Amino acid sequence: MKKNMKKNMKRTLSVILITAVVFVFCYMPISIRVSAATNQYFNGTYVLRSALNNNKVMDANGRKSVENGTNIELCIYNGGINQKYEITHVGSGWHKIICVWGNKAVDVWGAVRENETNVALYDWNGGDNQLWRFIPDGNGYYYIQNKMGLYLDVWNNQTADGTNIQTYQFNGGNNQRWKVETDSAAKTVYTTITLGSFSNLDQWKKQMQYAEQKVIGIPQLRYNLSGSLTNYGKMITGKTVLEYKTVSVTHYEYGRRVTTKYRLPSKIRFKLHKHDFKQTVWFDFTNLSITQTCGCGESSQMQWKVPYPLDHNL
């Protein structure tokens, strides 16, 4: 009889233990299970689509202005640079999220760790309120958690344009799930330029410079976080000469006057990579250098000698 009692006690303890394990696994706070998930690292330019409605994305206040405090809200996708974010892994699973429009960081306002704290753009400072990690939900979406602990959240599950985006404790709802989508707005476009008047090599070089500056959009300059000038425009990836002009250049060789004829391009079809990439400009009083890099892998570098009028009419 004692043996039977021991067996029954062992069975009872086993049942209790199994029940406890199942209870802990199934009913422990969801936020604990999610935070234990593997973080995803991102580097590039992305659009953040809400799981509430994939046509609605994280938007920087309708492109009306860009300054510290520009609000982050939900809006229908329109392809604007105020809906594109340069996400960079800065270490230990944490990322900075920089809006392409204005080069300002997505920031938990005032570094407040409370539900319904607003999210806005602010100059990058590297604080915890500007660091985010991406936790996969297993279905192609991500929970975006701020380093202070709360999650990027669409207010009250609303989908109307202008709905505020805030931080809130984890709830697992669609208003906290985001699709991190590579910016697919890149495309190839073509622009044909007829060069202005030229009668010698120097004039031709200047006209080529004016044409290149015009097609890439060099006048549209802004300062980036490091203080360098940046531009979001187009990248030259190819040129096709449609027409030529013959120019005679006279010079002297060993005391003899020599005339050389040059067949120079006068009408050019530029192949352009159209995207919202970063374009950094350096000026050293002798040369203007342009380095262009794009999240989709394209890159280009150009250099022009001064003078370099930025608003020349071809």
C-alpha cells in the first residue's frame, strides 16, 4: 500500500510540474517572449508600412516643413522622401532611424518613458530615445522597440491620414507591427541635353559640366548631420552621344602653327539612376567633388574644376 501511495505522489508531483511549465510558457507576459526573439539588423533606405493597412506608412508630417519637432504620423504612401528612412545598425542590435527628408532622427520626445509619448524628428544625438531595435514577429513584420523599453505604436489602431504615431507598452497588435520594406522607388530615366555654345576645348568642358550638374540636380543642396552638403537627386550611370560638333584648335609646336580638329559631343542622352540617395559635396577652392551612394548599391564620383556656376541656363 505504501508503494502505491509513493507512486501516486510521484504521479501527482509530475502532473503539477508539467502543468506549471505549460502555464509559465503559455501565460508569461508576451513582451518577455518577444524581447527574447532574435533582433534583425538593417542598413539602407526603407519605407515602414503599418500592418493595419499596408498602404499607410510612417510619414514626417506631410512635407510641410522640417525642423526639430516635426511630427511622425501615419499617412498613405506617396513615395515622398518624408516617408523614407535611412536605417543604420549602430551596434548591439540597436539602430538609428534617420528620415531622408532633413536628415533628422526618429526621436521619443523628451526621452519620456510613458505610454502615448509622442514620436517626432530631432537632430541625431545618440540618446536611448533615438535608438531602436527590430524584433521579427515570424510573419514578415517587426515590432520596433525603443531602447527605453516601449514600442512604436499607431494611436488607437486608427488608419486615417494624420493618425499620430507614439510609443506604448507591448500589446502585440497590428498597430505595433511594421513591414520594413526596401525602398523600391529606384528606376532608370533618361534626359537629353543639348550643350550651349562652345568654340574651344575649355568652353566645351564648361558646357559639359553645366549639363552634368543640371541632370543630377546639383542646386538642390542641404546640410547633413556632419555638416557636409547633401543632395537627393539623380545619378549619372551612362551617356550616349547623339550629335557632335567639330572644333578647330590652333596651337604651336616647335615654332610652327598647328591646327587640330576635335569632334566633340554637343548633344547627349544621359542615363540616370533616379532615387533618393545621399550625395555629399566637397569644395576645396580648386575642385568641386561629388560622391553619390545609394542603398540599392549604385555609386558614382565626379569632380569638376572651378569656376562651377550652379545655376547656369543651358
